Amino acid sequence: MKTLLFISFLWLVLAACQPTKNEVKNPTNNSSKDTPKQVVGNASAAFMVEGMVCKMGCGGAIRKDLMHSGSVAKVNIDFKEDATSQLIVAEFDSTKIDMAQMKSLIERTNEGQFKVLSSTRLR
């Protein structure tokens, strides 16, 4: 019985961290190298995020969405197993994106799995 509960819990955690939407690349656009443009971060912000269950899947999904905005230069995630909220620090170009837009991106990731509890501009 314990094994069944453990396997069920493990499956739930792994399923929660998987991206749900498949990206389809445009087969007619062969000139794109899929390399993100270099973004120069002139500001940084910290977000306390609730709903993350793992660093690799959940953190990776948030990192990917922020980086693909074309306005974020770097994302660091300080994931702690026992914490109810996690710290995400992003360096971004403040002329292209603001903190409200980044908060919205985070909260839309994985179909609304995450909630930003607080945000602070660091520089």
C-alpha cells in the first residue's frame, strides 16, 4: 500500500513539472537558427513564487518562458525542497519588459500552475 501511494505521489510530481503544450517548429522557416538574441540586462528583480514542486521541470519551464520573451538576459532559481515559495531572480532589459509583464509570464506558465506572491526590483 505504501509503495502504491509513493508511486502515485511520484507520478503526480513528475506530471506537474512537465510542460503541457508541445511546440511545433515552422518547417518552412529554415533560415532561423533558434538562437535567442543577446539581451543586455540593465535591471534585475526577485520574485517569490508558489506552486513549484521541482527545480528542473518547474524551474526550467519558468526559465524558458522568461528567456523566450526576448527581454530577459538571465534567470536564477533558488529552489529549496522544504519551502512553500521559491526565489526567482531575473536580469532583464527594462526598456523591453517590466515587472508586471514578467509576473504575468510566470503566472501563465504551465497553464497557471504558479503564483507570484511578491516581487522586488533589485536594480
